Amino acid sequence: MSKTFTPRMLSLITGISYFIIFFAAIFANFFVIEALLNNPKQAVQSSPLFIRAGTLAFMITVIFDIVIAWSLYELYKTHPLSGLAALFRMAHAIIMGVAISALPFVFSSISGEEILRYVSVFNTIWLIGLFFFGVHLILLGNIIGRPKIIAVFLVIAGFMYMLDTAAHFMLSDYETYASIFLALVAIPSIFGEMSFAIWLLIKGGKNVQKANAY
């Protein structure tokens, strides 16, 4: 365990970082990206600051993904899977960073179709990153052990992320089932990750020895 950060401090850092990611990702995905998809040229021309804020929000999620990778590793350091879980989360963060690099090009695009191509590049690379993120969640569910229900939801969410990414690339008619896959990913992810973040803020680090007893 870090000599500077106690288990309780690491839990608080992780929980707060999760909530920062939640709010930043909601803004960037459901407001900024949706605006680009619905009316790409108008969104860029009439609200450039709004689009730039969304890009910055995505960058913030990457920063705090790295923070969480570190803090979870420190918190569950004694577990043999902790290092591997951190590597998969770092891989996700790196791939996400590459995906974000496509978004600034929308400002130099001359047509809506070109803007949509850059958004598509972003989404495609991001989907690859989510496959790695899914592996991280599966490992994390096995690492934390307790609360058992949270661990189970994290594992299920991990499999759903991987399934959704695979379906995007394997199914030519993915859009027909898009709403189903969205639900399959969103439900266990919200229950698992949100519950884990709340648990970390309220109880995390107070009994870390028991959580690390393997």
C-alpha cells in the first residue's frame, strides 16, 4: 500500500474520479456527440465552444481513467490480478486518447458528411477501447470480491461491453439491435460501476485487509 495514501484516501479518490467520469462522459456523449450526429455542420458552425467543451470532457475522462487505474491498483495491490486489471484500464485510456484525436478535425471539415466521418472514426476507435475496458471490469469484479452483488454486476457489465463491441464489428445489421445492446450494456454498467463508486465513497478502504484476503 502507498505510504502516502491510506486505503480510505485511495477509495475516496477512486469514488470521486468515477463520478467525474460519469458526468463528463454523459455531457460529451449524450449532448455533444448527439448534436454532431443530428446536425453536424450547424453544431460546429453555431456552437464551436460547445463542441470543444465536449472534446475537453472526453479528455477529462481519460485523465481520471488513468487516476482510477492507479488508485485501484494501489488499493488492491495484494491481489494477483490487480496489475493486469490496471493494464487493461490503461489500454482503454490510451485507445480513448487516440479516438479523441479525431474530434478536433471536425472544425476544419467543409461538409456535414466529412464531420460525420470523423465522428465515426472516434466511435470506432472508442469501441475498440471499450473491449479492453470490458476485460478490466471482469477482472475488477473478481478482485473486489465484496460486496458480492456489485462484483457480479461488474463482471456482467464487462462481458456486455465486450459483446457489444464484437457485435458492432460482426453484425452487418447491428443498428437493428442497437437499442437492445445499449440496454444490455447500460443496465449492469450503471448498477455495477455506480454502486461501486458509492460504496467506495461510503465504506471503501475501511476494511481493505478483508477485501485483499486471497
